[in-house]
Amino acid sequence: MFQPDDASLSPVLESLRQARPVLWTRPECRNTGAAPGAHFLMDQVLSAQERFARFAPLLAELFPELAATGGVIESPLLRAEGMQAAIGLAPQAGRLWIKADHALPVAGSIKARGGIHEVLEFAESLALAEGLLQPGDDYRKLAGPKARACFDRYQVAVGSTGNLGLSIGVIASALGFRSAVHMSADAKAWKKARLRARGVQVVEHAGDYEKAVAAGRAQVEADPCGYFVDDERSASLFLGYAAAALHLRVQLAQAGVRVDAEHPLFVYLPCGVGGAPGGIAFGLTQLYGPHVHCFFAEPVQSPCFLARMMAGCGQLPGAPMPPSVYDLGLTNVTEADGLAVPCASELAYAAVGGHLRGVYTVADDTLYADLARLKDSEGLRIEPSAAAGFSGPRQLCGSDAGRAWLQARGLQAHLPRATHLAWTTGGLFVPDEEYDRFLSRGRSLAAGS
Ligand SMILES: *Cc1c(COP(=O)(O)O)cnc(C)c1O
């Protein structure tokens, strides 16, 4: 384990190692030891959005729940006055909104964005290469027997803590691919059962998320007709997530929410490996420049992106690169299974590390309490991972570190006109029994605090 001498232990590092909730804000620093920068362009984000549009008629045919939207997979933007009061965010500190990805159809989580995009991109390139599709064709052709016979020769595989597997398995099997999902030990039983019910092969691994990913990668390397969705390194996933920013901009405008120097937008994004929040933060930064302030949220036992950010700023001297949460003496054990990742994606870090304002950590008990508050104030049903965003306003407006940062940035004066956006990232398919347990645990914790 990495053991800095005590003199070099900053207060943030101290809290981090003791698994206490903490807010870290990014100092102006040159990123040392960064991976070669991943450079994405807004054009690529637009291409991802166009790909979703080309596939929409086919998706509407494959998934009855998408008929009403013509195959568009999107989530509502909601004003959350009740939850704002429940988390104690004063009206003078801005307005709380929710981007409700917990309700995303097909996958039931934010993974619908990146995961489905990557499988669609693979299917599209295969169909074009095999002459099944000409540019400009109606993509509903891909539901026909010729395309399905072709797709059946290929296997799509992924390693996942659960939700990415759900999204990849469901879309891959709907298109006619064979699919395999390598799951870590912490993946929930209902997620495995749901995949098996769709004909997806579920391979269980005793170790953590990284082990599941490595096993999936190795299996596909041995299969000439195998395609591996690499959560730690995939540009296609990242761009699928980033496309969410384009839709959010339309929703904010329709809701009359302004974003500019006098109307700052704070966005709180639950983070696992960093791809989903990274893609979205990248897209939003392209659209809103300095007026959007993105923060990532991680469990106190799994702050892998925070560790990576600190290392990049020279604040983890002597730590292995890239650092893992085990190097900090943490366990990576959390009920937030979507966020239980020991080591950040270097691709996400390189692409978005320089745009992030900060990262904060959340205790599992707080996730449960906020899950219950959200149900009781707004009637929304989310999973524990998805509650991590709600600690953002609390950390930013209610902690010394947060207030000092707002002051230093000249943002304090604009708070009354600020928008706080918590991204709720999953929950739609959590079984009732499981959800009821979350809720009763959360209610007793919320009552006790
Ligand atoms: C995967 C996931 C995230 C974070 O996405 P990463 O790309 O792993 O950072 C957040 N919330 C939920 C519910 C997830 O499933």
C-alpha cells in the first residue's frame, strides 16, 4: 500500500484515506503523469447523435417501449422543488433540477447512452461492410433475416459491475448478436437473472470489476468473430454519453433555464470508471464553456477518479500510476454497485480531467437517505448509485471547502440565479423487493439525520 509520510498528508488526502466524505476542487495545475491526451471533437459527438437518429426507426420496432418516442431513448429534465427542500438547499442558493436517466428506457440506466451507441456503431459498420446496408437506407432493413443471420455469427462481450452488461446484453441480443456479459462478484443477482432471461450468457467472476473486464477482453481476443466493449478504453461509449449534452441543451432552453456568466450551471454526476460522467461533462463543456461547472460523485470506498485527479495534480506523491483505491487503503466495497470501480479510465481522465471543477465522495448511508428523500419528496424511484448527485449542492454550498471555492471563483454572488443539476443515473428495473429494502433503510437513515 502507498504510505505517504504524515507530513505530506493534506486534509483532503487524510479524509480520503479514512473514507470520510470530502470535496476536492481542482487547483490550477499542469497535469503531471497524464496519459497521452484523448482528443474528442464536437463533430464526433454530433455524429453519435446522428447515428442514434438513423437507428431510431429500427429501435422503435425492436422495443415496444420506444414506440411512443419513435425510437428516441431519452429522459426528462425535472424541476425538483420538493427534493431541494429535503436536502436543505436554500432557495437563495439556486434551483435544483434532475436529469432523470434513472428512467431511461431499454437499459434502465445511463448505460443506455454509451452502451447502446457502441453496439449500434458496431452493427452499422458490419452491415455496411457486408453490403447489408447502403448509406441512406432505412435501417429497419436490419431487422430482416439476412442481417440477423449475419449478426448471429458475431459475439458481443463486455465486462461489467451490472448496468453496462444490462445495456449491452439487451441491445446486442435484440439485434441478433450472440452476447456474453462478464460480471464481477458485486453485481446484483437480479441483473444477472434479467440478462439470462434475454438469452445473454452471463459469466460470473470472483473478483472485482477490473477482473471481469480483463476476463471479457481475453475471451474475445480468442474469438475472430468477437467484439469487446471496453468500458475502460472505448471512444464509442464516451461519445454516446457525450451526445446527452446536446439533448439537455434543448431541454434547458425549453424549460427557460438560462446558462451564462450570471446564471451558472452546476452539474453533479455519479462516477464509476468515468466514461459516462466524462462524456457528459465533455459535451456540456463544449456547449457552455466556462459557465458549466461539472463535479463527479464517488462512494467513499471507491474514489478512483478523485485519486486519479489528485495524482495528476501531483497530490499523491509516490503513489503507483495510475493509482487505485486499494493503494489508498480503501476496500472498493459499496452498495452503489454502478460506481464500485477501483481504477479510473485513462481515456476519460485524459479527455475530461482538465475540464472538471472537482470530485466529492459520499457515504453509502447518505446515498440511501437521499434515495428515500427523493421517493418521498418527488415520487422518483432510483438505485443507490444514482443518489450520489444530491450530495453535490450540499458539498458545494454547505461545506467550508465548497464555499471557499465559490468565493474564489466569484460565483457566490450568482448563486441565487444558479441551476444545480443532479444526474440520477439508474433505477428503472430494480425489482420491487430490492427497492423496498433500499427505501426502508433509507427512510430510517433520513429520519435519524
Ligand atoms: C455506470 C454507472 C455510472 C457511472 O458510469 P461510469 O462510466 O462507470 O463512470 C453511474 N451510475 C450508474 C447507475 C451506473 O450504472
